[in-house]
Amino acid sequence: MDEDEQPSEAEVEQLERERAERLAEENRPEGSEVDNTGRDFDPEKGMFTDREDHASTGRTYPPLEEQDS
């Protein structure tokens, strides 16, 4: 997919299902925690700003104020 292309509805639904499965508490190793309090998330790129590929990744989502809550 080119960085200007928007993902299809089916792709978005698939990504959301995969994300929910990965983040489901029952799928985490015992005693594990998810703590991103020290990280900044870029809602327009859909990734944390400390990732190596953050600067080279194009915007994937609309500005935050245009996104549904």
C-alpha cells in the first residue's frame, strides 16, 4: 500500500481483530504488564514516536480531532 492510500474497511477490521487478540489479557504471559507511560503515541501515524521508522512513515490516519473516539 502506498503511503497516500487509505486501508480498506476489511483491512482495518482485520487489523483491529489482530490488535484485540494480541492485547487480550488472556493471551499475555503470566505476570506481564503493558506500560507505555513514558512513550509518546502519534495518532496520525498509529505508532509510538520512539520507533526507528517513525520519521520515515507517512500519516496513516486523519488528524486526531477528525478521528472517532
